[in-house]
Amino acid sequence: MTIQPYLFFDGRCEEAIEFYRRVLGAEVEMLMRFKECPEPTPNVTPESAEKVMHARLQVAGSTILMSDGRCMGQPSFQGFALSLTVKDEAEAERLFGALGEGGQVQMPLAKTFFSPSFGMLADRFGMSWMVYVAP
């Protein structure tokens, strides 16, 4: 059994893919646009035909599934965060800064009782991240 996050970017998926490729080194394993669906898809307009119906990314050995979903332009990620465990404080600072470009820091990177460096942020898409250095 495998559990994988499936993220809906509501029309901003391609932008998110490029951001995660640049920041995290994500590799796109699969990408299908709505216009490529082999079966008729209701509610696909000429504007949404180019949007991402399904994508699969590999990020540091983990799989993240993504889509544009309903293509409304307002992704909403609530009640969860993606946790990124890194090898050292320098990598934590680099990735925290890059993920935070255009986003919002919720808890700056700092030493905690459980980690030499831990912080939380929402990236430019509203996706919550926890960056953690294992002790």
C-alpha cells in the first residue's frame, strides 16, 4: 500500500510544477493535459483544455501527484502540510528561503527542542511546508 499526496492547484499547476522543479529539483514523471484525455471530459472548455489534468512528480524519492482540478485560480490547502526533512542547517536555510519566495513565513527557522533547525511557511500557492533538520 502507498499513500501519496494529491494536490489541486486550481489552474496554477504548471506554474507550481516549474517552481518545484527549480526550488526542489522535482522531476516530472508524467503530465497529461485535459485535451489529451482519451475519453470525453465534461466541462472542459477551450481555456481549460491546456491545463494539467494529472501530473506525477518525484521529489527526493517521494511522489507528489498534482492537477489543476477545477481551474478556478484559487488553490486552497488547509489542514495539512508537506514536511521536508533535510540533512543540515545550510540546506534548511536554502530550501526554506527558496520555498518562501512570494509566500509567507509562519514560523522562522530556529533551533527547537526536537531539531537544530525547524520552520514553517506557506509557499506562493498557499501550500504549507515544514522544513526540518533531523537531530
